[in-house]
Amino acid sequence: MDSGTTFIAKATLMPANPLFNDNKLKLGTFCTNTLANMTLVPERWRPTWANCLAAARLADNAGLEAIVPIARWKGYLDNKPDHPCNEILDVFTFAAGLAQATTYSAIFATSHAPTMHPLVVAKQCATIDAISGGRHALNIVGGWNRREFEMFGIELMEHDRRYVYLAEWLEVLRKLWTHEGEFDHHSEFLHMKGAISRPHPVQKGGVPVMNAALSPVGIRFSAKNSDIGLISPHGNRPREWRAEVESYKKMAREEFGREIQIWTNTAVVQGESQKEAEEYLRRYSAEYVDTEALDSVMRTISLENNIPMESERLAFMRARMAVGAGYPVVGTAQKIAEELQAISEAGIDGVIMTWVDYIDGLQRFTRDVLPLLEQAGLRRRFAKTA
């Protein structure tokens, strides 16, 4: 890694929402409101409020840009209510609580658009933005787990049609965040008369929007509509991602006249040695892997997205999900820093991370890895102010 000048960035000198700061590689946590890893290892994460709060404060005190929860109404197994995948904290009340308990990080909520009316989301986001002082952001998803939609009594739309709905839903949401007067909206999907949502968000134009997409239709939607595109790049090494990332940004710039950040998610396993980290990876993702839940997820993804069960793509997704949410970053602090630098060099603007134990993982990461990223010039040194 290259050494670079270390700068100190005071929180009070930065914009309210750190998603738009000048760090070359932005960082955050992912999925602390549930069990991110499909593992039954005894020390796996428990999404209690005390644990979530402790993890958020560690991230906030270290200057990480984002705290992103996952949206889920129901887990991946039928007739097994006690399975850990069903334990998940609501994303909007989660965000409101963390907004009050933190002072720097952007606090996300994640919304399944078809399960929540844009009037409700507009009001909730504006409230959280007020609580946080302009640090809120929204991750929008169309949904894919049929079990969740069946609980609501809603039909899960065909894949491409979900994005038609999502585009209209987001258009209405942003109008509610910005329109000065009342308005009517009538379409196939939404019927609203005299719609209004006050107060508007603290952030002018509304809160920033993230969208995760894998399909060409989804990526095109995100390039047109979101501030941050969350992707799971194809390829086993970051150097193989560059063309995909550049294509995404080029589409946003040339077809829609906008700049977009591209983020990805990683599963971090840090050890004192490479051997120790790799052995622990095997422990939780192979010896203790939750095969039943993982098999069920793969069947659901295959069915709802028309991906053959024996396909290379699904095998790739299965391998990623077994180790956690995203690309595995495994090794010593130095190795992890080098991997993150390679991810940045591929054009990725931000990384949201999971650990088997977020508190232990964040403590190790902020102590050992962050200084190396600062030395490499990927991040400024963070000095939190009261």
C-alpha cells in the first residue's frame, strides 16, 4: 500500500450527511438489525437493541459514513418461527433510535416499496432526518421473498414490473418531500387525492436514495434514480470489477445526466494471521453453515428471478451468501486494507461491511485497519467533536 499524507477531518467542518464527504473510500456497517450470516456458530450476532446500539456507536465514533439495516418481514424457512432468520428489528424505528444516539454517520432505513405507502415513508423519513440533523438516507428495494408478500396479502410482481412500480413509487415519494402544495396522483398503482407531507426533510430535495440491483433492468433503474447503486460485482477479484463499475457510472452520466456512487458489500474476517482468519471463515461458513436456510434462499431466488438452480450464477451467489453479505475480505489488518484498496481502485466508492460479531469486528477494524487506509490516502483521519 502507498503511504500518504494524513489529514484530520473535523465532523463539524463536513456536510451534515457524510455520504457526500471527500473520502475516496467510504465505509459503513450492513445488517446489524438481523443475523447477516447464514451460520449457526454459537457466537453469531444477536440483533438485540443493546447490541445494535453498541455497534452503531462504534461505527459513529470511528467516522464510518453509513449504518445500513436490511429490510425483511419474514425469514427464509416456512413453519419455523423460532429460526434466527426471523429475528429482525424494524428499519424505520431502528433508524430513528440510532439517529438520536449518534452524531456523524448517515443512518439508513430500508424499505420494501410494495409493502409501504409512499405517504407513510415520506413522513417517517422526514422525521428521522429531523432527528438526525440531516443524516438520514433511504435504501429502496422491490422485494423478492414471496413469503413476505403473502403475509401482506399482496402479489409479488413479475421481476421487471417491480421496477415500473418502484419508479412511480419513488417519483411520488420525492414529490411529497419537495412539493409546496397538495397534489393528486392517479395511476394503475397509486391513487392519491390532496396529497401532502410536512415537514419536508432537512436535506434539500429529500433524503439520499440507495438501491441494490443485480439485473440489467434493476441497474438501469438505479442509474436513473438513485444516488448510490449497491452492487455485487461479478468476478472473484476486485480487479475484475472495473469494467462493470465503469459501465454503471457511464450509463448514469451519459444516458441520464447524473453522477452516481457505486458501493458494494463485504463480509470481513480479521485475524492476527492469515491462517487464523481463514480457519475462522471455514468454521462459521462451512462447519456451522445453516444449510437448510441457505438452500431455501437459493430455491426462492431461482424461482423468483428465473435463474436455473444449477447455473454458475446461482452457485456464485450461494458461495457469497455462505460467508456473509457480500465479497469476503479475509486476513490480517494489512491484508484487509490491501483488499479494500483494490476495491477502491476498481472504482467502488463505498463498502458496507458485515461481521459474525459486529462489536468485536468493529473494534478490531477501527483499531488496526482504519489507520492503514488513512496512510494509503483512501480516508482522512477522523476526529469526532462533541
